[in-house]
Amino acid sequence: DTALETAFKITRKTDGISAVERERLVADPGFGRAFTDHMAVITYTEGRGWHSPEILPRQPLMLDPAASVLHYAQEIFEGMKAYRAPDGGILLFRPEANARRFQKSAERMAMAQLPEDLFLEAVDQLVTIDQAWVPKPEVGTLYIRPFMIATEAALGVKPSAEFKFIVIACAAGEYFSSDAGAVSVWVEENSVRASRGGTGIAKCGGNYAASLTAQMEGKAHGCHQVLFLDAEERRWLEEMGGMNVMMVFEDGTLVTPPLDTGTILHGITRDSLLTLARDNGLTVKEERYAIDQLYADAAAGRLKEVFACGTAAVVTPIGTFKSGKGDCTIGDGRSTGPVTAKLRQTLCDIQFGRTNDPHDWVKRV
Ligand code: PLP
Ligand code: COI
């Protein structure tokens, strides 16, 4: 699109790593470290609106030490991926859903609203210029991290009058090392992630900072992730530090916590899997489910499969829950159950362009 191409000022990186070095990184990228050469930046100034869209060589930011983001955490982000299709082309999965969720997060955090088309164009431009960083499908994906920070230098507690929207990206393999198989999850009984009226529904950095002590506690118990319970009764499953959770029962019903509590991130993977599950004839229930019930249903063999889902995690089986009450094993604690496997396969086939896309979710870059 030439009009928008000229709207973004493009400054190419000239002193990047060699193609050989890049290929080495992209062949075994890990998660969240193998950053691409460029970044997209759009600036917001009150009274002027969004302006100066640019693609720049990836570089450190210059921020005033009084920038509001550093003091009052006015910050939001998104997580999405670009996928290498069989014909070598590059695909995005439901990018407009990320753009809309970004607007919702901005609204909650009193930040400027970035128009959906600017969000999408910035992602498109960055993926295009850094397309050599999109791994082969057998290796992984390009993980894309759009975010917005409050840059006004002002220590009064008020919404910033200046923001920067930035998109960075990295080549990415599995979020959980593949030898993990089914992961283990710590059930957090002390801290909570979100309460009604809080910021759980927004994808803001503070939610993740607040989850880290629980994550450390989980790690100390040998767990990969943390499951948070509701703030009021400390009883109902909500979600994990960075992914939603789903349960499969012996009668084929798929259950996941509902969104109407306003405390859970509206996962795009979650929404997509519920649609695919219904397409596959499963009964889908978005309803509250108690942790005691989970322990009881697992022990009685009624609860057959549990999995985590999200952009980074894709669909990851959970084999064990651990808490102060003891351990609870799902199935044999190791294998991926048939429903989990089928949903993961169906989702990935669509995302990587290997099958038809009945819901028109995939967009070619
Ligand atoms: N819940 C939390 C707290 C997350 O950070 C994420 C990841 O983005 C998700 C759920 C899953 O959301 P999505 O499927 O849109 O990536
Ligand atoms: C994502 O899945 O995109 C997230 O933001 C989760 C994070 C744990 C990487």
C-alpha cells in the first residue's frame, strides 16, 4: 500500500548482524530474546494526535526520568505472532482482535486510543521489513510485541499527555521447553492477580509485575506456571500468569472460566478454541469452576484433560496441579489428551495456513 508506505518514514538498519548469524539465531531462537533488526514507533501528543510513524533500527529509548510510565506504570501491551505459510508467505492470526483489545486496555489505563488501522499498519510494516526473521514453521514463529508507554515528564498523578506506541518482534520457539511435555501448575492461594473493578481485563504491565512473586513461589515448587483464583472467595479458577485455562470432562464437555467477572484477559486463543471446539461438536461451557472441584473431579477420573492456552503457550497440556493442599494429577500427568491434541492441531493448521480458514481469521502480510 503505497500511501501508507510513504506515511511511515523508514530508516533501515545498516550495521546489523550478518545473514549467517541471523539464520543461526532464527533456527534455534528460544523465546523472547532473538530480536529483529527494526522497530515501529508512532508518537502521540495531546492536541496533535498520533503522528510521525517510523520504522527505525531497533535501539534503546530516550526517556525523561520523570516519564509517567516509570513512576505510575501507564503501560499496555499486546502479544501476537506471524506464521510462515507453506508457500513461504507470512500470515497474521486475527490481528484486528489484538488491535481492538489494545484499545480496550488503553481505555482502562486512561491512555490515548490508537486507531485500529495504525496498529495494523505498524505491525504489517515491521513484519515486512524483518520478514527474514520469521522462522520456518517447524521451528516456530515471529512473536510480535506492540506496546504503549506514557512519556510525559510529569510527576503529578494524571493521565500522560504524550505516548509512544512501539512494535518490536523476536523469532520465537516454544514458550515452554518441548521436553516439558505436560506442564505443572502452582495453585496460588496467597496473592491474587485481579479483583472485580481492577485491571485484570487490561493487558497492562502492572498485572504481570504483580504476578511475579506467585510465579517465583510456583517455580520453587517445581511448577512452570501459576493458576490464580478469584479475589473474593479464593475458590474459583480464573487464569494463569500469561494464559487462559480450559478443562475437558469425560462426557466431552469443555469448560473455561467466564469473562463476565471482568477479571480475566479476553484471550484471542481462548475465543478461537471455543469456536473450534463448537465446530468439532464439543459442548462448550463458560462457567465458574472451583479448585476443590478440580481436585475431586481429577481424583474421580471425571476430569480428563486440562490445558493452558494463549499466543505464547498455544495449547499446552497441564499434567499436575500443586498447592498447599497437595498434588493433583490429570490423566497420567504426562501425555497430551486427545481433545487437547486435536484442538492444538486444528488451531495451528489454520494459523500456519495449512488448511482452509472457515472463520477468515488469517491475514496475509
Ligand atoms: N491471559 C493472560 C494473563 C495473558 O497474558 C495472555 C496472553 O496474552 C492470555 C491470557 C491469552 O491471550 P491470547 O490468547 O490473546 O494470547
Ligand atoms: C502472550 O501470550 O502473548 C503473552 O503476553 C503471555 C506472556 C507470558 C508471554
